[in-house]
Amino acid sequence: MTRFVIRRLFAAAGVLIGVYTVTFALIRVTPGSPFANRSTRPLPPDVQQAIEARYGLDDPVVVQYVRNLFRLATGDFGPSFQREGRSVWDLIGPTLATTASLIAAALVVGLVVGLSIGLLAGLRPGGRLDRFVTVSSSVFVSLPVFAVAGVLVAVLAVQVGIVPASGWEGILSSSALIPVICLALDPAAVMARFTRSTVVEIMQQDFIRTVQGHGLPRRIVLANHVMRNALPDLLPIAAIEAAVVTGSVAAVEVVLNIDGAGRALISALVGRDFPTVMALTLIAACVIVLANLASDLVRGWLDPRLRSGVR
């Protein structure tokens, strides 16, 4: 198990370095100066050079790459290009808690609902719930989150008036209802469909018929035999959905006027605030890598064949 964990940790570190390298290269080839909008008129060349020297942008590319890599490894994202005198942490720090709580709530709601509905559908293949899951999952997955947000605002905020149309007052407030529903639809639909397929396959196995023939209570069969064998196949789906929700949160925050990290990323891209773009990109990559790492570790604990590389 120790070797398995070490291999996964090295793989996670390699992914993060790869994300940093690609992001750094894309920033370098982006046309235009990040300081161009500081004045209504073009900056004189000597002023432009002085600003670049202050931020270390006149150094060779290799020096900038290595310096930024070691700085990021210590959690220092450097100063903001657009907000003079303020660090990147000062700008994104207050937004991270909002986005983290939104992502966590959407994942919990989506995965729990999808797992429950998929389990019930898989126990009765061909039934009404099974047909509903098959059809609705394809529909919900194909719906863009910004379109869902617009419909929910029109219905719940404008027509019914039970929630505010925009803004954020905390994860336990009514303002969280629309964004959580928008982000939870995809993981709920995907998890329901995969859970249904996995449960149907497991219920046809000989060992399930054997334990059922011994007269074990249904809840024991489901918990100790069906779900325990289904989890190794469902955990990667949950990790993928963590990446999907993390990538979709920016659209929801922009549409619903939520002051979160996703909205800050869009603002930084528009303003060419490259240190902020790099910071938020790596934070999102860390969330996705940690979700996949947790999935691999739990699967390795549940299924010893994964640790030995057999499966």
C-alpha cells in the first residue's frame, strides 16, 4: 500500500508540474501587455521596461519559469499585475471559501442523489424509475449550466419569488439554492446512470444469488456485497464529476453574480492579470488532482488488485 501511495503522489506532482508548464507557456505567447490598460494612452517604452523590470519580466524565460515554480511551491503567488500594491492572495483569498463551499455542496447533493436513484433503478431494471433515469440522465448532462441558471432564475426567483435572483449570502441561505442545483445536475445524472448499470451487472453475479439464498436481509446484501463491489467502479466517476463541477463553477458565478474564484478567474483573464490566472488555474488543478488521488487511494484500499497493478 505504501508503494501504491508513493506512486500516486509522484503522478499527482507530475500532473501539477505539467499544468504549470502549459499555463506558463500559454501566458508567454498571449499577445499584448498586461499593463496596457493602466493608462488611456500607450505607455512610453521606458515606462513599459521599468514596469516589466519591477515584476521580473525582463529576465530570461527559463529564469522566470524556475523562479515562479519555486515561488508557487511555497504558496507565494506573487503580486497582482492589475492591482498595484496588492498580492494575488489578497485578491483571491476571500473568494476561495465561497467557491469551495459551492463546489462541495453541489458534489455532495449530486453524488448522493445520483447514487440513491441509480441504486433504486438498478434493483428494478426495466421499471419506470429505470426508464426515467435512462432518459433524464442524457437530457441533464447535455444542458449547459448557464442555461439552467437562467431558467431557474426565471422560475424560482421571478415567478415564484422564493430565492434571490443573484448574489451570495452563504451556503445555508436561500441564495445557494439555484447555483447548487445548477452544478449538481451533471453529477447526479452521470452518477445515477453509472450506478444503475453497475448495480444491474452486480445483481446478476453468482455470489449475489448465493448470499440471497442464505437468507441474508436485503439491506445487508446491498451494503456489504452490492455497494462494496460497486464503489471501486463508481469512485473514478465521482472524481471526474469533481473536475466537471470545478470547471463549470465560473459560468454559474458569472451568471448569478457570485463573488467567487471562478468569477475572479474570468476577470483576471480579461484584464491579463497573469499571476492571478496562474494561481487560480493551479488551485483548480490541485482540486482535481486531489479528487483523483483520493479516488485511487480508496479504490486501492477496497480492491488489493489495484495496488499490485493486476487490474
